[in-house]
Amino acid sequence: MKPLTMPSFSFLLRRGRRALVPLLLSATAALAPGAARAGGVEPCEYASVFSGAALNLLVLPYRYEAPRLGGEGAGARVPQELERASQQLASLVHLELLMGLLKYGSIGAKHLQAMPGELCDVDKVLTQIGRPGGSGALKPGQSAVLVWGRLFEQGGQFYLQSYLRFVRQGPQGPVEERLGFELAPGLGRLEAGLPAQALALAPRRITREELARVDRDFRQAMQLRSEPRSEAPGRSIEFQPQQAFAYWVTGTRGDWMQLQPMAGGPAGWVQVRGGDEAGAPAWSLQRWLPELAFMDAVSGFMRLRAAGPMEAAERRRTERAIERGLQRYEQALSAEQAPLAWGLAAALRGWLAWEAGQREAALAQFERSRALMPDYAGARQLVALARASLAGPELGEAGSARLSRELMAALALAPDRPELLGNLQRLLDFFGRRPEWSPYPAEQLGQRQEILRAAAPR
């Protein structure tokens, strides 16, 4: 297989306008937040986001991990085709996710590349894009989804594993999501986060034949055709080492995207999205990487969380797209195969249901999430607060005792989780003011308050 350098796609598509609108990375500040749809490629070291996009997707490298010393295959030379396949996988993930995210509006997508001999560290990338007020950094209210992965060999079989992390920018940097609960007058608002905002998705076994097809399928995906039809005449984009190509996107039609070069090169239509397996293009990764559907759903959830106006009809469309993505993933992997992803999916469904006022349905989803993620403090806290909120003023001493026990059990799993500590402190202070609600004698209540104050971060 011939070496290649991944293409750089930089583009903007404005709704309702057919004119070409060039996009440079330095020009995105002028974009209306609801109109931006952009993409590009840049080194991990200089990671940045599109300032006009409410949601930014960053696809980091998918790297090949050679067998460790002492293990099977130790000391063997890393096959170039496997290194190249992992690089091309990341580029295909970028293309497929990008086309899928266009339905959400106000999105930006970048494919980050590591320099030769260097690793692309997700924490460094997050620090880079999360610097308050930094050039190319997220603005307060904007959200980001980061995706990366690894290709590894075990027991003579190849596996592909993807990772996912998502945040929203606060005034001082990235923050986690919070859902508010009202329990009783005088107690104030208690908050709970999602069980996790970083997830290692279940590894997927892939064959050598599938890996061998990556290079061919990548080039097939980059066939620019005169019309949005697979039978139409087309030509490949020629990739040259150390050379980037930039395009405008001048339109989309179904699974097709129309590209216009910024500075020479071929123009035409490229098929860059897979739908259902029966209608997906041959290169679509969703045939054996259903995690892309899960990533799309999480991206939709974070688009809802991002600042900026969203009409009710658009919100409903986004919620339906989230559910379709979650269902597609769950149809491919059972809860036993991927309990954490299923648990997070249940938490996302419960979150949306709670915000829509469907409180009983939300509690059922939160309970499902806790059952799948029993070791996650966030899953336990969501159930505890949702149940107590449904009881409201009828919570009483027995309900307060149960809530306190459940929050303390969650704290044992995550003693440094700030909103959990804050919830317990407010709850115990409330017991001090309303002793008829308190399940603890005054002396024991004071001791618990001292323990929590000592545990609070300074």
C-alpha cells in the first residue's frame, strides 16, 4: 500500500445559501453561531476549535500498538500497512462523523494528526482548547467531543478500540454537565452529573481482510464524481506527502457532499456517510464500528447542551437523532457486551426525559443506568436525587435517611466528586435547620458535618 498524507478539509455550509463561502481558521469568529458547519486538519500540538461552532468534534489519531516485549510477537517489526491502516481509520472516522453531524447545525470538525515520533495526548489537547480566552480555544457555552482509538493484536487476533470524551466550556475552563433537582423548600437545588463523560468503548475484533481493505476503501471514499451517484464518472484526489488540500463544501444531498477546491485540484461529489447497513457505501465504518453511531448520539446530546438558541422543532429533531444513534449501537452490541455504553445511554435518555418533565420515565432510565454501572458514583447519585425529588415534601425522615445513605455510598466510590460533597453538605445543613427531617441525632449529625468539612477540597 502506498504511503499517503491525510487531506485537509476546511469548509463552511450556510443554510439556505448556495453561494460559496470560504472559511479560514482565522476567520471563524465572524460566523453566526447557528450557521457554522466547518472542518479541517491540524497537528495535535496546535489543536484549536472553530469559534463559530456551538459543537466541535476533534478526531485524534487511531494508533497501532505493537505487542509488548515478552508477549506474543515481541520484537517483531511493526507492519507498515497496520500503521497506515490505523491512520486511515482516523481519517475515515472523521469523514463519517462529520457528515453525520451536519444534521445538528453549528458544528465544526477537525482531524488532529501527531507529528512523526510523537503521541497525541488527549489531556494536552483538552488543555489547549480549554484555556479560557486562549486563541483557538472554546468559548463559554461551546461544547467539544473528542474521539480517538487504538488498533492492537491479542492472541493472534486484531482489535479496534475507540475512546470518547466530551465537555462543555465554562467561564474558567471545561466543565461537566449538571442536572438540577428540587427536593424540599429551604433545601435549595441539588445537582448531579452524568455517570461518566469519558468512556472506553468495547473493543471490536476485526480481521486482516478488513484491515487490508482500509487503504482501498479510503481511496474509494475519496472518489470525486461529477454527480451524486456512485455510477457517475469520477477521479481520485491525489495525496502528496507534506501537502494539504482545502475545500469548500457547496452543498449536500443525502449521503453525498459537494466539494470545491480552494486552490486548484479536482471538484465534485464525494459519498462520505453511511446510513443503514443495506444502504451504506462500501467503505462505511459502521459495518464493523457501530461506535460511530454512539459517538453521533453523544455529539447530539452535547449540541443540546451548548449555548445558543435552538428552536423547538430543531430540538425535537436532535432528540430523535440521539435516540436513533443509541438504538443503532445497542442493536449491534448487547448490554452484556458493552455495559458502560448502555449505562451511559440510559443516563442520557433519563436526562432528556427529566428535562422534558417526564419524571417517572427518567427515574426508570436512571435506575437502568445504575444497574449497568454500579461502581459509578454519578449513576447512584442520579437515582438517589431523582427518587427524592419525586417524593418532594413527602420525603420525610425515612426518605431523608435513604437519600443520605445512597449519597454516602456514592461518596465512598468517588470521595473527591465536588457536586456530591456539596449535595451532602447542603443536605446535612438542612437537617440541622429542620430536625424533623433528620434521621440523625444532633450529636451524630454534627460529627457527619465535621467529616464532610474535612473532606471538602481546599
